Amino acid sequence: MKPATLFVVFLCLMGASAQRRRTLESYFDSRKNIEKLIDCFVGVQACTAVEQKIKDQAIATMSNFGQCPVTHCKTQKEREDMQKSMQLLQTKYPDLWNRLVGALILGIDFGRK
């Protein structure tokens, strides 16, 4: 493969990665999105199939010192997205982070704030 072609492929991959990060970050711009997801996580409402997968990955990540194991996050993208999601939740919504930790680790639901 020619160097110029390789460079174009690299730029496309970098653009896709940056777009994925922006999409993930924009999801966290809505507190309602996150509250709905946390409600699923703590059993207040039923989870969709996608939410259940995210919940399973989050529990595995929290049980594995912040790293999603390959048994739950099959790809590097899934591992990076889970790590970024945990960081966004902790920084943007610390009250919801505490609720999640309380429910999943301690078995306590601190309720909505």
C-alpha cells in the first residue's frame, strides 16, 4: 500500500474514532438519558436489550477495577467506550454515579435526586 493511501486510511479511522467519542459525549449531555439508564441498572424500570448489555459491561468493569474484561467487552472499542462512559458519568453526574455504585456494589438505591 502506498504511503499516501495509508495516510488517508489512518485519517478515516481517526475521524471515525473522534465521531464515536462525540456521539458518546453528546449522549451524556442529557441527564434524562442517564437517569433512564441508571433506572434500568438499579431495577426501577426494565432494561432494553442494549441497556442490559451496557449494564452487564458496567458491572463487570466496576468489579474489575475500572477495566472491562474481554468476557464482556469483546472489542477494544467496547472497552474504550465503557471506560469513557464511566469517566463521563463520574464527572458530569456524580450523584448518579453514587447511586449506581450504591445499587450495584452495596445493594442500596439512594433514589433520584
